[in-house]
Amino acid sequence: MLTQDAVAFFGSKANIMKLLGYSNSAVYRWGDVVPESSAGRLYVLSHHKIPYRTEDYEPAAPAEG
């Protein structure tokens, strides 16, 4: 799940932080991809409207060389 998709759906990182019950700035430290443990919760809370792509959480394939 991309952070920008979650923010677009819920309105702001502050809204996500409140929704998930986070008392610190964890949401503000997310990169481009929502951590998988939070993504699952947001997917359910959005009634499956935010795209949840398993490929966002698959380990990167080793570079061929």
C-alpha cells in the first residue's frame, strides 16, 4: 500500500495516526510504502478501497550479475 494512497483516502497523516491509535510520529516516518502491519489495518478500515498490493511487500529480487 502506498503512503500517498492512504493519505489521499484518510485525508492526512495526522488522521491516520489518530485512526490507528499511534501516539508518536510513526506515520510521519513512513516512506513511500505503508509498513505491512499498518497497511492491513488501513485496508480493512477503508473497506478495501485503498489498493493493497502484495508485491509492495515482497523482497526485491537479487540483481543478476
